[in-house]
Amino acid sequence: MTAFCALVRKDLILFLSDRRALVISLALPIVIAAFFGSLFGGTGKGSAIEVALVQQDGSEAGAKIAAGLKSDPSLRITPMTMAAAEAAVRKGEQKVAIVLPAGFGEAAGAALFGNREKPSIPLLYDPSQPAVLAMVKGMLTQQVMSTVSAEMFGGKMGQDLTERSLRRLDELARTDPDSKALRDMLASVRKYQALPQKEGTSAAAAKGLSMPFTTTDKQLASGMAEQGYNAYAHAFAGMGVQFILFMGIDMGIGILLAQRSGVWNRLLAAPVGLTQVLLARAASGAIIAFALLCIVFAVAVFGFGVHIASLPGFIGMALCFGMLTASLGLLIAAFGKTPEAARKIAMFAVLIMVMLGGAWMPSFLFPEWMQKLTVAVPTRWAIDGLDAITWRGMDAAAAAPAMGAQLGFALVFGVIAVWKFRRA
């Protein structure tokens, strides 16, 4: 046991003596996590969608639609010409461009109570932003319906259109009996338009249609997470996992370098067994990984407002991830032929694992088939477990499956590595 502790102590001293590597191991995940966290919304205060507006309709209805869009807090409307809007969307400076064509207000009003051709609003959008397009469509629909119906029921344009439509239907009624029903409805609309409006209320506001419902948005989470989603929590989990796994790669490469220099053979010549040497290296790697993850999340908590809902859950996750990192390092050393080749292959493998594990973006955004595939990726369990005890606000029991999965992967990697070393 004394030899085992000495080997672990030696590895820890060597790691801490390289101050440049230590600073990089801590600084890089913190800096990149802070960047990604702010990119995806930070503490949950989302930014408005950048939308260009090409106003070609000079009617009163067109002006009201534009005003309604500008008053929506979810949109940041920028008036532009057609050419400028197209250029801005192509460059990605604007997510969507709304084009209100000339005569749209009157054409939409005419189509509301008849079989007239429906006018079209061109929407120019960045192909990388299909979800944003759907949101803008919904907001645009609300403004158009509210404005056009208000004009038709209470505005001068609506009264003029009603009169013209009634005259046209009177002519059609002679040959088309079905048009009589539509004429009767428009006659009722004309009577409604003639009603006096309430004092202090515009005709458009008093007689226009509005959305028949509202929504009440409520975030569902547990414990401290009820204060709101914090994107920094997921970012620090993803970047912490990624860069600590890179440290695991260095641990494995260190064994290969020791084998090349002959230090490994001299170490095995001492009165210690191969299994004890490997377990000591794994223990030191797990301790380092655990400490790094704790420091990274300490910065997240005190610097970026990340809440850890369950301290026992976090400690359990950090310990399990430390074991996973150490066993991965041993696996790299066991199958690596040369340090140079092993580093390249291991870096590629880790990058694929962290991408599929949801380090760069949450795994629930992946296609369904990919979500099923990533269950076999150890980093998926590490990041999901850290998410559970941070922004989801769950307890240690909720993270237990993630802990168990990491320990399972660590055991498999460790057993395979020891078996390979013994065969060599």
C-alpha cells in the first residue's frame, strides 16, 4: 500500500509541477464555457430576433402591421430596402426579412370576405435558421389578422370594400343564388360598421378581431433551478468534460512516452506489480480529473450564477467522471503504438464523443435516431448527469443512472486496458 500511495503521490507532483499545463487545463474550459454559455442565452434572458422589414405597402393597414411588428419585444425590426434586406439575410446579419408588398392591406381585406386571391408576403430567411422562420411567421400572422380584421370591421378601407363587394354581389345574385348568403353576411357587417364606437377607443381597436387566447409561460424545474434556465450550466458541463478528457489523453500518452524512454521498464523492475502500477496511475488521474471538475464548477457557481441543486449528486458525478477519465487514459496507453499516432487518434475519438454527448449543444436537439445512438457514448451520461443536478434542479437519485453508466464504462475500459498490458 505504501508503494501504491507513493506512485499516486509522484504522479500528482509531476502534474502540479507543470504550471503551464495546469493553467491551460483550467483556463481553456472556463473561457470557452463562458463563451458558449453567453452565446446560448446566458442566464435565460434571450435576445430579440433580428428581422428586416421591407415596407412597400403605403396604406394605413400596412403602416399598422409594421407598427405592431415593431412593438413586439421578441423582434428587433430594422426597416430596409429590398436590395439591402436581401444582402443582410445572405450575410447572416438579419435572420429573416419580411416584405409587405404594395396594396397588401386592401388585398388582404378583400380576401377576408370573399373568394378573391389571397395576397402573399414574401419572407426571406437564412437557411440555417428554419426555427426562427417559424417563430416570425407566427408573430406576423397575429399582427396581420389583428390589423386586417380591424380595418374590415371598423376602418374606412373596410367600409369601402364592403360597399364595393355588396354591389358586385348584387350583380352576381341574378345568376348565382349561392352568392346571396355572402351578401347577407356583408350586409350585417355594414350594419356593424355603422355602430357608434366607444368613447376614447379607436374604431380599429374597438371592432377588430384579436387572438382568442393567450399563453402563460412557466419554466418547470426543481429546487434552485426554478429561478430560470442558465445556459452557463450546460456550457461548463460540456467544456469541463471535453478538456478534462484531453487531460486523460495526456495521461495515456505519458505512459507511452515512459515506455519509449525505458522508465516504464525500470518502474516495473521495482517490487511492485503491473496491476498496482496501472491502478496507481488510474487513481492519480481520477483525483486530478475530480479536482479539475470541482474547480471549473466553482468558477461557474461564483462567477456565472450556476446553481448546484445537489452537492452530494455533484460530488458523485465528479468522482465517477474522474474514474471514467482515468480508465480512458489507460485504454489509450494500452492500444497506442506510438505517442504521436495515439494522440491523433485519441483526440479525434474524444472530439467525436463530446460532440455526440451533447457538449457543444444539448443532446435533445439531435435527431431522434442520433439520440438513441448516443446512449452508447460515455460523455452523454456525464453531461446529462451534470445537467440534472445543475439547471434541471434534480437530486442525487436522479443522477444515479448517469453515475452508474460512467462507472460501467470505466470498469470496461479499465479491464480491457489491464488485459492488453498483461498480453504485451
